[in-house]
Amino acid sequence: MTRLVPTLRNLAVCATALLAVAATPSPVHAKPAPKAPEEFVALRDVDPTIIQEMRYFTPHNFVGEPIKGYKKPMCILTEPAAKALHKAQRKLLRKGYSLKVYDCYRPQRAVDHFVRWAEDLADERMKAEFYPRVDKSRLFADGYIAEKSGHSRGSTVDLTVVRLPALPTRPYVPGEPLTPCFGPRNERFPDNSVDMGTGFDCFDTLSHTDDPRIKGEQRVNRDLLRSALGKEGFVNLPEEWWHFTHKPELFPDTYFDFPVSRRSLQGK
């Protein structure tokens, strides 16, 4: 009996140790970030002359803060779309102009960020610039915000035209006084783009590409952009003078969610 007591004590200690191990949570390993298919490229690798002003990496957008999923201020597109932009750029450069992109591939998580913002009717910090004539409760019904975006398929781009030599656009200062995106050019937030009649992402019918109120130099500039891109296979969205999709799309039914960053591009 004298040998049995220590044995039982040892068993009790072992059991306690096993329970402690079982109760210790397993280490949580973060899931690796999704990668882009090999058909995606950085636009700068295809054409470094195209100006990039990636608005959703900054707080100067209709939400008023950097958007989820934009890890770097860079344009990523499917390779055919990027090469088509390169062709359009070469022709515009000969005329003294350059393309400037505002947004390219857009992760689904960024679209989800837009949706959450649109559902928060109390957040109207950027209304005075981007949607002064639209009630925020109408953004879904009027088609300004949707749960899916063609940008997430990788062949859609938001862009404009800049006359060379390009002057720098001053940075936006959060909290600065806002002016309507549809106002006269000298009253809107400054942009080194040619005058398109409205600013980028202006939620207003004046942004419709063929709005009859757009005349003179503004009409010439919109037609210049649409013509230059149309010759390379891009189709304009009639409601947004800046929005173009390269056809045929490589991924017409797939909405990607890899982050906008160099690391998302496989081996590139």
C-alpha cells in the first residue's frame, strides 16, 4: 500500500497537467491574403507614363476616409485592359495629353465599405462636395451605390485626361470647406484634369456623359476621352463620364477580393 499512494499522486498530477494543456487555446494563424490571378498586372509596369491619383487610398472621396482593401496607391488591372490603356496613352501623348486614373481594380471589401457607409444615413461629412443635390437615402435606388461593382472584375477603370505638362494637384486636407462637384471649375476642388464639367465621383446627373448641359470645351474634353478609349475596346458607362470597361472582359462573372498591393500580384 505504501507504493500505491505515490503512484496515485503522480497520476493526479499528470491528469491536472493534461487538463491544463487541453484548456490552453491553440494559436490562431492568420489566413494568408488572397492573391490575384496571374492575368492581373500593375498598370505602372505596363505604362509608367499614365498618371495615377488613387482616390480611395486617401480620405478625399465621397466616404471621407481611406477605403478598405487599398493597401497601396496603385492601379491593378487585367493585362488586356492595361495594354489597351497603354495604346490609348501613346496616341494621347502625341497630342499633348496624358491619361490619369482615379480607380482601377476594386476589392469586394471596398465595395462592402461603400455599402456600410451608404446605410449610415447620419454620416454626411462629404455631402457638400460629392452629392449636394442627392438625398443620401436615395443612393441605392438611384444607382450610385451597389453591392457589386464591375471594378471588382478587374477590367474597369475610372479616369480622365490631363494636359501636359501636368501640374500637381494639391492634397485634400480633411475638414477643409467643401464645394459642389458640379460647380464651375474655378470653384470645385482643384484637379489637374482638363475641365470635364464635374469632378470625379460627382453623384449628379451632370456627370452623365452625354448630358446636354455639357457644351463647349467640356464637351470636347469628354468626347476626347471617350474616343481615345473607345478605339482601344473600352465601353463608357453613360451615367459616369469617367467610367470605362474594357471588352471582352476576362472575368465577366467573378468579383475578386484580393487587396490592392504589390504583394497581391503573383511573382510580379
